[in-house]
Amino acid sequence: MSLLWRDEVGVHLSPRAVCMVRLKRGVKPSFAGEHEQSVEAQPPGHWAAAVAAVDAQLAKDDWRGAVLRVVLADCWVRYVVVPWAAELASADERLAHARQLLASTYGDAVSGWEVSLSDAPPHCARVACTAPAELLDGIRDLCSRHKVKLASLQPQLIAAYENWRHCLPASGAWFVTVGEGTLAAARLSEYGWDRVHSVRIGADWARDLKRLQTFGRLASVNPEEGKVYVDAPQAWREVAGPAGRELHWLEDESASTTLQRLGRVRRLAA
């Protein structure tokens, strides 16, 4: 069977939960199922239990034989904006530069991690992200064992931005996604992202809502700019109440792709 017609399974991995969706491919792709599973709490940074939960699910008849798209919680990922450097002529040089910037920002904690660098036109900044090589290898090994193609592997901030991109202004705003224990934000400029932040969050949502509002002030150049667009669990929107009126809570218009459907399941399950 052509890969164009194979079902797709979307997987969102986080330390304490796994969300999965399956879409049946065809002329009119259709929703074929979803799965949500709590994972036994582990020390921060550990992922073995989450990967094992996906492994067990893919062995079941209802989840076999599909192309896989995986999204990683931002708690496992680090980001940095990489300015344009005309003297870097090759892809290898640009990647080495990105690795140096990540190391200078995060230190030895990211030593040996796998680095990816976004595409961008000449003279524009790029975004680099890095995640533990052992985690990425574990996901690839899982695909190999189940004989499925890994169509995409993205961190939550990148995947969520792509899902909502059609709803966002071209510049002068922040895009923020809220996940398990992490708030990740990118400032949108005329030439792409010009800032990216990732911060730990806890149970004090009122304090974290104030952080979101602060992003707006950081983005403001004139009164019409500085909006903050938020991709967050449904519970955040309900708790925010009047305090969240300055924020633009992104609502589902449609969820036609695998990753859009996965994002919706994640927000409702959190």
C-alpha cells in the first residue's frame, strides 16, 4: 500500500501522560480513534515510561501499521534563536554555530543532545532546538520494532505553532503554548521568530497568567501590537476568567490533520 494512503497515528509524549490519535487516510481522511493514558510519575527528564506506554499501544491491532507523527513535550527540549551569519557557508557550519549558541545558553546540560536547525531565507534568523539523543533514539527504535515510518518528530512549540499559524499575525505578537510543567513562547517578527523562551511552571496559574501578559508588553511597539496568542489546556481558559481577557485564547476552527487532532486531544486531556 502506498504511504500516501496509509493511516496516520499522532503521539504526544510527556512525562506523566501519553495522548494518541489515529486518522484513516483516503480521499476524505476520517477520525479512527484516540487514546489517553496517565504515566507513572518519574523524576524530571525521564521518558522511559512514556515511550513504553506508546510501545504497548502500537502492539494492539487498532494501532498497528500506520505512519507515525510524534510531538515531544517542551520540558525535554531547549531552544535558541540563531542570528544570520554571512560567513557561515555550509549547513554543517550553521549547525555547529547553533550548537555553540545552545551550549553557551544551557551549558553542559545539553552536551551530547541532538540539534535541529530550522530553514530560513538568507539574512533571516533561524531557530535551533535540542533534545536528549537517548530519547530520540528510543522513539526511532520503537518505530523500527513496529515497522512503521516516522513521518515527523517535533517539539510541542514547533508543532503547535504550525497548527495555529493560519490564525496568527505575521509580526508584533507572541505565540505561547502551555504543556506539562512548561510554558514555551516565541515572539513573531517580520522575519520570523526573533525571541524564544521556555520556562518552568507549577500549580500557581495566576502567577503564570501574569507571565503571559508580560509577554504582550515585551512585544509592544505600538498600541496595535503586543497581542499574546495562547495554546493552552481547556482548564487554563476556564480558570483564567477575567484575568485572561487580555490574552487571545486559540480556539479550534477545524482539526483536519493528524497533528491538529492530536493538539485538541492534548488540550482537553490536560
